[in-house]
Amino acid sequence: MTPPAPFDPSEVFTPAAAEFVADPYPAYGRLRAAGRVHYNAPTDQWLIPHHADVSALLRDRRLGRTYLHRFTHEEFGRPAPPPEHEPFHVLNDNGMLDLEPPTHTRIRRLVAKAFTPRTVERLRAYVEESADGLARDLVADGGGDLAARVAEPLPVAVIAQMLGIPESDRPLLRPWSAAICGMYELKPSEETAARAVAASLEFSAYLRELIAARRDKPGDDLISGLIAATDAGQSGQAGQAGQSAYAGQSGQSGQSLSEQEMISTCVLLLNAGHEATVNATVNGWYALLRHPDQLAALRADPAGLVPTAVEELMRYDTPLQLFERWVLDDIEIDGTTIARGSELALLFGSANHDPAVFTRPGELDLARRDNPHLSFSAGVHYCVGAPLARIELAASMRALLRRAPGLRLAAEPRRAPNFVIRGFRELRVEV
């Protein structure tokens, strides 16, 4: 009897293929059925498809978003990035998402002050008013592209409001962010890298000027708060937090940012604070419009169902499909040793459809209560802006339910080619 051929994950995991990007969930089912860990040669990654493993590894300190706090590129067995990509890496590598403790801890402690329940709650009225205005304008025009008209402008406006970016400058932000986030895809092209480098230079120069202006004239915004925290931390004097509501307890010893860390933090807040929210909004409405029974239930009881609907839609069609981790010390998964220097691909989309955790995971159930999805990550890199993202998603959902009770698809949507940050280029609707 001929033994079965060994499982080749590259026959299933094909992130460059349009059909896979359109619906990766059947492939995830095959990965989960075939085992807990699979080496995928085309991306040089170990694929982790099960919820329990993804959740545990997000908290495992033998892994890291970076390795440069412990090793050089040569020591880790990895090539240094090309010199022409340096502006992107300077910007990206000084943001807390790609840092590990203690540097990550220092920066996150400062940024977290902007996302306390009290500070987030202060933004609720602005978020809801903005969402209602966007929905009202969409309805007045008889419909349009839900991505461009509602999903994109709302989180950009909220983060820009937090940072104190003038309204006239806000159209610059989304193109910069989209160009930079292109580098988070698997094996980005040189053209993608060139766009990311150009956007990194332009965005950094813009923020450098804005930080200088806020030093001269502080305001009630996060940049002013970070400046005050840095100045107070460097001088060791508490209580010099200026006017900013975001400054919090900023005078504690050692709590300060370099200018580059401040710039990288602002860019990260914009990118992480709106890319996932945009895709969660558009993916969510596409799912709702394809499940008229669930949408009807939501319209009948928005007060009762919106909170659980936000969580379920993030689980059902996950906006961030994959999160990478470097192996800093050898680990073992299901009898397989994964050596230091390897890279793990933690498959959030697969984890969120794991039948070991979710009953009927392939079904959209807006009333689902037991919903430990991993869309906001876990461990030290858990999304600091998750409370604000939930407010934004709920606000836009309520506004569209209220303003556009007959919302329906006007055309087949255009999906973006990206896999890691997965969503649509356009979702045209009519009311």
C-alpha cells in the first residue's frame, strides 16, 4: 500500500492568488485538519492555524515582533534590509508595534494614556456625530462607495482629531498610510517598497513640522500630550503636562520619547487606528448584505445586537489575516522543533474560524456571545486602540442602520489584492 504523500501547505496557502484572497477560509480548514504547524517554503514561514496555538504564541516571550533588541541581523541569520528601504524601516522600527520590552513598555505606557476609558469616552460624541454626518451625506446622494464615503473618512477623522492634525491636511493621511501598509504584505514588490519609502519620508517631514509647531503652541491633542510627557520625563518634573487632555500622569521618571519615536508612534496610531477599522467596516457590511436574515434581525433590534454584531463581524471576516513573529529561542509545537531565526505566521483568520473554539464558525451569528476572537491580537501587543475601534464600528453601524434602512448592494464589490490587511477597494451601495 502506497503511503499518503506528505502534506504540502503551499498547495493550499496561496496568498498571491485572487481566489484565495477572496475566500481563504476553506484553505484554513484544510490547514487545521492537516496539523498544528506547517512549514511553507514559498514564504519561508511556519504557518500556525489553530486558535489555541495562535493565542498562546501571541503571549510567548520566546517570540518577538523584532529580534534587533537581542541580535544583529548577522547573528540572527537574516539579511539586513536594503539601504534604499531605510526611511521606511527607521519609521516602522521605532513604532511600538515592532518593538519589544523594555522599549515597547515605555512607549506603550505613554500612548495608553490616550486610550483610557475616560479619554476614549470623551471622543464618543465626536465619533457618533461624524458617523451620522457621513451616513446622512451618503443617503442624500442616493448611495455611493461605502468604503470611500463612510468606512475610510471616519477613523481617519477620529485619529486626526486625537493627534491635532488640521482638517485641511487630513486628505494627505490615507494615501500615506496605504503606501506604508503595503510593506506589511508578504513579499512586497520593489514598486511597493518605493511607494512606502516615499510616503515614510513625506509623512515624517510633515509630522516633524507639526511637532515643532505644537512645541511652540501646545493644544488639547495627543501630540501636545506626548511632547509634554517627554519634556516632563526628561526634566523629572511632574505637573508640566501643559494643556493637553492626553498628557495624563506624564511626569514620571523615564517616561519620554525621542522625536523619532514620537513620529513613529503617530504614524502607527494612524495606520493601525484606521486600516483595520476601514476593512472591518466594509467587510462587515458586505457580510451583512449577503446575509439578509441577520441584517433584518439587526435592523429590528439594533440596541440589543450592535455590540455582539461588531465582535462577530470582526471574527467572521477578519480584517488582519496574519501576524508575524520571530523565533528568538527554539520552541516546540506538536513535536516539531522550530529553531531560533525562524518566522511564524500566526493565522488570525484561521484561528477565528476554529471549530474547537467557535460553534458553527462558518455561520454568521450576530447574537454570538461566546466570541474570543483574536482580531485585536493578544499579549503585550494587544491593540491599544481596541476600545476606540469598537466605538467607531458601532457608531457607523448604528448611523447606517438608522439613516439607510434599505441599504443594498449596487454593484459587485471590487476586492483589494492584499491578503494580510484584507478588504475591498470599493463597495458600492444604494439606499
